[in-house]
Amino acid sequence: MDFTPTEEQVAARDLAARIFADLATHERLSAAGTGSDAELWKTLCAAGLMAAVAETGLLGLVLLLEEQGRTTAQVPFAASCVYGLLAVAAHGSPEQRERLLPGIADGTVVVCGAVSPPSPVRATASGRLSGVAPSVPWLRDATHVLVADDRRRLWLVRTVDTRCEPVELTAPWSAGRLTLDGTPGERLGGAAGGDRGAETGGEAARGRDDDASAADVPVPDAFAAGNAEDVHADVLATARTAFAGLQAGVCAGSLARAVEHTGTREQFGRPLATNQAVQLRAADAYMDTEAIRVTAYEAAWRRDEGLPYATHALTAAWWASEAGRRVVHTGQHLHGGTGADLEHPVHRHFLWGRQLDAYLGCGDEVLQELGELLVREEGGA
């Protein structure tokens, strides 16, 4: 395993870091409230960072999301890359890739996702969807939603065809309640109501070789057959890996603020950072942050290399949930009374960390899923 970023990945990460540092300031985030920053979104897309993910892969995306997490920048970057660019590039039909990928890359098409099982959505044979997803992050920013039905088939739905009601979460994501009532859906990788089955492994797989924008997005052999459950598993594992990278950035940003605060804040004539208890809490938080980062890197690298990575994605998700919660609590705790101020920047890291803690499965749920997967693999060996 070699997680060393390529020159292209480093260049994209450094550019993202500069843009987030310039535009995702505390003042701008406070002014945005719970909404997304349209100017920042346009700047990221104009800089080619969305399009770059098709070439830099999931590891490249994880590096970019770390930079977003450091600043808690309010843009649907993770969602649109995972549920849009990577999902369509890997599993979409040639026609879907040709039609959707250019818009996703330039930011005019924004995709969010409602893919976590169990799904309340049912689909008819004609591709009409019905059901309610109570809270979908970034729904209010999206033009499309990638929806999983109760059989784990994935459908692209236009938000203009749905009923979207605003939902306020603790983290400032433009979330919404998604209501589908006989809404037309487009099956990812095939026509509405069609079953991909062997067709995906044949014509659709050959289409990937002919499409330049999708050729750089490898799919692990375990998901190459393209049946509904495997495609859903790949998209969910990709999402868990990407959001673990986002959580690593959130934790790093929280810890950096805590280090700055304890290094300058004095008590009894000396900085708080000179107290051993403070040093130990900060050291534990650093190790937890590194655990989230390295497990996310490994899962992303394995996907980019076309290797099985389902257990690795679950491992990253578990660390993001369990360790992420510990780190953001530590970051707030080390700020003392200041950390309880709702207007202080560290509080935003706390809210993001707690929201990501439960997104796509909390720690106990992920651990149970990981155990069941390991048992199945052991039984099939």
C-alpha cells in the first residue's frame, strides 16, 4: 500500500486549501446561516476541482474533503462528487455519462443522495417511485437526488419532480424532506424500470472504456458485474469513505483551533497547553484524527486500485463515527467556557462532527454491519 498522493492530487488539494481558506471564513460562514455558499461553489467548480475528481479518484476526493472539513465550508462538494460524478462515471450508462457528467463537473448539476438502508422508497415496474426520506443533506441545493429503493436499486430523480420541504439540522447543511409520490425515476445504468443484470457487465461496461471522463474511475472487481445490490454497495462504500475524509478534516480543524487556544490562553501565569492533562487530551485527539485519516486513505486507495474495499470502508466509517465524536468533544472541551459559545468557530466543528458521526450509520450500526460482512466472507472462503 502506498498512499503517497500523486502530483495531480497534491496540486488539487493545495488549490482547494487556498480557496477554502480565502472564502470559507468565519464571517462568511456566519452570514450564510444554514445555507450553502453560492460564491464558493462557483469558485470551486470554475477552478476545475469537481472535474478533477474524475482523474484523481476517490483518494483525491478524500484529500479535497479534508480541506473542506478543516474550514467546515458550506458547499455540497462531497455529495455531488459521490452521488453524482463518481456514481454516474462508474455505474451510469454511456448515455447518462454523456448527458450528466459535464453538468456535474461544472456545478450546474448538483446531486445529493438518499441511499442508506433500509429505504422507505418503493418503485413500480414503470420506474415510478413513492416514499418519504425524512432528511436528505444538501437537498435544497440539488437538481437531482440519487435514491435507493427497498430492493437497493438506485434511481436518479429530478428535484423539480419531487416535493422538497426544508429541514433544519444541527449542522448547517441545506437539508430537506424528500417526498416521492409516483415520481418518475431514471435507473442508474439503465432505462426506467429496466433491470441492468448482465447488460451492465456487457454494453455498459464496454461503454466505460469508450468514455474518457469515466475511464479514470475504476470499479473494484467485486462490483464489476453491476447487479443492483453490488452497485448500491459500491456507492454506499464510496460515500462512507468520502465522508470519513470529510470528518478527518473537521477533526483536524477542531484540534488546530484547540491547540491555538490553549497555546495562547494563560491561566495562573502560564499557557493552558503546559498542563499535562491538556497535552494528553490533545494527543489522544491527534491519534484519533490520524486513525480516521489513514483508514479513509486505505479504503479510497483500494477502490482506486480496483481492489475489494467494503470492509475497509466500514472500518473508516467506524473510526469517523467513534473517534470523530471524541475529537470534536475534546476540541470544544479544551476551549473551556469559550467552547460553549454558539458563535465561536469551534462550535461549528462540533456540530459538523456530531452530524457526520451518525450520517450513513452510527458507530454501533457500522460495527454490526462490519461483523456480519466478515462472517459472510469467512463462510464463503
